[in-house]
Amino acid sequence: MPKQQLNASKTHSGQGLLWLFGAILSVQGFGSAMTEAGWNTSFGVAGLLRAAHVPEWGTLLVGCGGAALLATAARRHYTKGRASRRP
């Protein structure tokens, strides 16, 4: 495999991981916070954080971390697309 193709595949998998972890953390963080507020029960990240004696707003931090990863992935995707269209 040529070196250029190898480098492109490495950056592509890293980009995919940003999207994946961003989505997982956003759903777990914000979903856990909404479930705990609405039904007074915790699951997933919220359950683990409660067991570790983290305050209730800890799940919101997890969700914000996921949103930050999604924003980073979107920014990289957008700038990569613009760079490839330049002459």
C-alpha cells in the first residue's frame, strides 16, 4: 500500500473515532441527565457517576464533552472538505 494511502486511512479512522465517541458521550451524558431528572432513576454513565459520588451535574459534563468531540469532528470534516476543493 502506498504511503499516501496509509496516511489517509489513519486520519480517516481517527475522524471516525471522534464522531463515534462524541455521539456515545453525548447520548449517555445528556440522556442520563434527562432520565434522572424526569424519572428519578439513573442508568449508564449516571449510575457509574452516582456510585463514584460525583454530583448530579457530572452527567451534563459528560454530555458537554461529547458535544465538544462532535464539534471538533465537524470542524475537521469541514476544513478537510474545503482544503480538498482548493486548486
